[in-house]
Amino acid sequence: MTAADIEAAASAAALTPLSPDTIGKFQAYLELLLKWNGKLNLTAIREPEGILHRHFIECIFAAQHLPSGIHTLLDFGSGGGFPGLPIALCRPEIRVTLGESQAKKAAFLREVIRTLGLSNVAVYNGRVEGLSQKFDAVALRAVDRMQEAGRAALNNLVAESYLILFVTQETASDLPSEFGQIEWAPSILLPGSSQRLLLIGRLSR
């Protein structure tokens, strides 16, 4: 995967251009994903092009749509690092915690952090439900039982903070009613999809 490939994909998705340094870090991240994926099944997508469009571009898009004023963010069930690592790369002012219960996946995340030299990212290896720390934002993407996980994530939010969900149109209609204390912005269609949406809501308590 070349820098030009990443630049072209970002341009096609109408994203704000990435710096050469950030693109280089995404290239290194992709190499690590491909190296570790066979053993850990970090993503079902095996081809670099698919990872670029399905994971990187969607998460970069989300990072660029996050409100200003977010200083801390929890990636709830990080897995391969999505969306937390792309958010950390694109928004270096945000301190990102990657919550991952599986030790081997947590080891992968630490290796990415070390290789990319990311000073604004930490890994929490354990069930996120047991994490007492609170954040300005919590993001959930491709987690099991989204409604249940979303309700659990509320415990990790401070007042006037944000819940960020990657959902499909099928699930989006039901989710807002599950969170009466959240004020939701209009959903945003993710690049390259007619079904996948980004939902950003603000906790009103």
C-alpha cells in the first residue's frame, strides 16, 4: 500500500488531507495488521485495499467529524484498534485508551503503539465494564450486543460528553430510544456505504 493509494482514498471520500507523517504511520499500521491478522483474526478483511476503505477511511472520517473539546476517548472493545488508533493518529490532542479484554489482541495494540511512537495512546487489557476511569467520549464499533455495550459505556462518560456509535441503518432506528439521556446529532453516512452510519450523541446529564 503506497502513500498515493491512501491519499487517493482519502480524497475520494472527501476527507481533509492527511500529513505525510500520518500517512506513513497508517502504512506501518497496515503492515502490522497484515502480519498479525493470520494468527489473531483482527479483521475478517484480508486485502490491504479492503482494510484501507472499510477500516481506515471510515475511522478517519469519524475522527474528522468528532466535536472539538474532546481530550480523552475510550475505544470500547478495540480489537484491531478501530476506531481508536485512527482517531489517535488524526487527532493527536486526544488521549485515547484502547479497551481490549483479549491479551493477545492487547499485545498487538501495544506493538502498534510502540512501532508508531504514539504518546497519546494507552491499552487497557481487561473487560471495559470494570474500568472506573471516565472519558470525554466513548466510541463503539463492531462490538457484540451494541445496545448492551452502549448502556455499559455510559458509566465511562463524564457530564456533557459524547457517545460515538458505528451502526447500520437497520440498527440505527432502535438505538436512540435506548439512550434517553443522549441528544443525538443527525446520523452521517459513512464513506463508500449506503447502509453504515456514524452516530454522535451528547450526554445531557
